[in-house]
Amino acid sequence: MSDLMKVSSNPHIRAKSSTSSIMLAVVIALLPAAGFGIYNFGTDALILILVTVLSTVLTEYIFEKILKKKTTIGDYSAVVTGLLLALNLPVSAPWWIGVIGGIFAILVVKMLFGGLGQNFMNPALGARCFLLISFTSIMTNFDCDAYTGATPLAALKSGETVNIFNMVVGKTAGTIGETSMIAIVIGACFLILTGVIDLRIPGSYIVSFVVFICLFSGRGFDYAYISAHLAGGGLMLGAFFMATDYVTRPITVKGQYVYGILLGILTGIFRIFGPSAEGVSYAIILGNLLVPLIEKATLPTAFGKGGARV
Amino acid sequence: MNDIKERLINGLVKENPTFVLMLGMCPTLAVTTSAMNGLGMGLTTMVVLALSNAFISLLRNIIPDKVRIPAFIVIIASFVTMVELLLEGFIPSLYDALGIYIPLIVVNCIILGRAESYASKNPVIPSLFDGIGMGLGFSFALTCIGSVRELIGAGTLFGMHIMPESYVPCSIFIMAPGAFFVLATLTAIQNKIKINGERKGKDMSKIQSGCGGDCLNCSDTGCTKPQKINGKGEREHA
């Protein structure tokens, strides 16, 4: 026995993907939406996106320097947070909104809970809701050079008709990244094809939302109304990019369906019965808070425990 | 005289009810939407605290041990009712701002805590000043929290405009989440100072944990330091 046996603990087979490769894929998938936002709203949108991303990355860097921790900005998660947050801001927002939002997202929602993987709530959405509550008038002012007046969802809520073609393409008022359904779906397809996300959460989210709208909007199965609800607001962005956040979604398969259905119902409740037109952000952060409970309830049986014996 | 001074400093710093003992969180979070409300709540509580402490101390040998809690509550509730009626009559604006939290002073755990752990075992004068010290500490903490929240959330301080015209108030700070943010940050700063003090080798533990070695009168049920009974029948650290 002269051969030296190497003993190592599992896992023995590893995937090539890493945190940074997955986050980079998300950044690439967000580029169509960001690009369309810049095309749609002009250079103001570009500046706001850059400022917000810079703010999240710098906050993470400075926080880790001060606390003498390992610098983790190389995993691109701060870039994803900044980009998502910026896509959730109206283009008329001043630059400091992006800075404050970025600092809040990283410092309070992410780093104070222990950094990436420990945050119980999606940082970008947490910051968006913080900004929405703090600076309501700025965050709900969607007037800009290109568009004035209500967002499609607000118009829909007050009973006006909306141009669905414009909503699908994205030529409407709204936050920078949410307007174009096409751009978001292109990015989502990229994520699904590269295996970064699967359709469990977005699928169950959108289907349960449609069912809820059919049942409770009082319009029955109104094709135009439903497609306006799907194309309007942050539903697509939320369903594909934020509800599927690895850290804040359930890890069990059954739990992911439960989570998706829960989000669909919550979004429906907020949009139809709530005072404001939009409710995706609140639905997702509420869902995030329930994830530990969902996981506890849907814990799969370990191999060898219980079940039928053959 | 030394005793009185010690009691006042104890309430303000060593055993600050909000930042150290973490008592009375309900009014702390709820009414500190402005510096004025915080100060008002603090002073109202202080009056009740001082009077109830003195009164309970006065009756400490008469109140049977088994029914002491109901007896304390009756005494505290009487003073709260008096203060409530006085506020309604003379400072109606503060009365409206504090609302339900005035009657709720009855169940404020600082008051019952001091009655149980100090006033029921000590003479009248130190008990009175213990109440005043604790009340001052509470007022100080509430005014601090209220000032920060008002400054960030409304750009004013005691109603006066402090921030420049262009400042956009961050209104979440005068809503419920802001109370948690500010309280957590101020407590974190306090803890940071404590840790730095320990690193420098100063014995800050006595100050910050609120432990003066007086185990008999200690309300800290989580105290893990070894204790023994000394010759006078009192518990103290071994």
C-alpha cells in the first residue's frame, strides 16, 4: 500500500457556477430592461442608474473596510441590488434618492443582517419601500419629459382604458425598468435558459395573480383587463427578478409554489382592494418575511425517513 | 446628600431605563415622533414615578407582601389619573398628542420595576430621588430619540425649522419604523462606547450593566455573576 489515498469530504461533484457568475448573469439579464429604460426616458435614467449602482457598491466596500471584513463587492451582488433598485425608481427622482436608497439597501437590509445570504428581505425592494414611505411624493411622481399623467395601472384603476400595445413595448410612464414587458421577458428568458432561475416561482406567481384578478376584479375573464394588469407596473420585473432572489425565496420545491401563489394573491389584493394602484413591492417583501414559515411547513422528508417501505 | 446624587446619576446614566435597562419600550417607540412629545412623555412619567416611589416607600412596611403588586398598581394608577386630569386641564395640546399613552403609564414597567426593586425596600427620600433620577433618564432618552426623529423626519426641532429650505423630510422617521431605526442606532452607539471602555481596561461593566454590586436590590434577573449571602443577610457578588 504505497498509494497515498486522498480523503476529502463531500460534495465531490461541484457545479461550475459561483455567486459571481450567477450575479453576473442577472446583471446581463437586466441590461435589456435598463437599456430600454434609458432609451425611453433619456440620459437622466442612465445617470440615476449609475449613481444608484455606485452607491450600493461603495456602501458595501466602505462598510467592509471599516469593519475590517473580507471585501465582497467582487461577487456583483451589490451591482444587482443597485441595478434593481434603480430600475424601480421613477426617472424624475433626484440623484440623492438613488444614493439614500442604495445606502439603505446595502447597509440596513443586507450588511447589518450579516451580508449576502443572511438578508431576510430583498435589499432592493426593502430600499424601494423605504423610499416609497419616506418620500412618497417624489417616488410616485412619474411625470417626465417623455410622459405626463398617470401610469397605466393608475389609469386602469380609475376606470380609463389603456393602450396595451404601448404597455407591452414599454412606451408608457412608470419606473425606469418596469415599463417594457418585452425587455424584461428577454432578460428572463436568458436567465431561464442559463438555468439561473426556473419557472416555479414566476409561473405560480403570474398564474395565481391572473386567477385572483378573474375572481375578484368584478370583470370576470376580461382579456384586455388582464393583459393590462400583466403588462403594467412591476409585476414582470418582480416575478422574474425579485421574487426569484436566491437568498429570500424558499429553498424547498413545494415551498416555492406556495410562495409564488402567496405573492400572486397578495399582489391581487393590493392592486384591487388597496388604495394605491401598485402592490408588487409590498407583496414580495411580505412574502420574504413569510419564507422561514413556508420552509418549515414544506420541509421534505429526508431520504430513509418515513414513507412507504419497499 | 451623596445618596441623592448617586440616585440621580444612577437613573440618568448607570441604569438609564431606556438605553440600559430597555424598559418602557412601548411609550418610547410610540410617542417620540417629536422632541416635544418625547420630553412631555418623559416629564409626565417622571412626576408619576417620583410620587409613586415616595408613596410606596412610605407604605412599604404596611403593605402585605402577598398583595404588594395590586397595592402598587392602585397607588400608581391614582397618580396617573391625577396627572392625566391636570394635563387635560392645563396642557391640552400635550394631552392630545400623547393620547392613550398617558393612561398607559400605569402599566409602564419602569414604574412598577422601581416600586418593586427599590421603593419597597428603601426609605422615602432616596426613593423619591430614585424616581426623579429614573424619570430624568427616561426624559433624556425620549427627548434624544424624539429630536433625532423630528430632525430627520420633519426637518424641525421642538417645532423650529433647523434644516435648510431645500431639505426634503424623510417622513418614515416620524412613522413607526423610524422609532426602531433610531432606538437601535442610539443603543448601538451606547454599546459601542461601552465596548471601547472595556477595551481600555476601565471597569465599565459596573456602570453599564447597572450593577453596583447591590444584589439585594438588583432587578436584573439575567445576572449570571456568582452571588453569596454576606453577614448581614444580603446577597452580593462572590
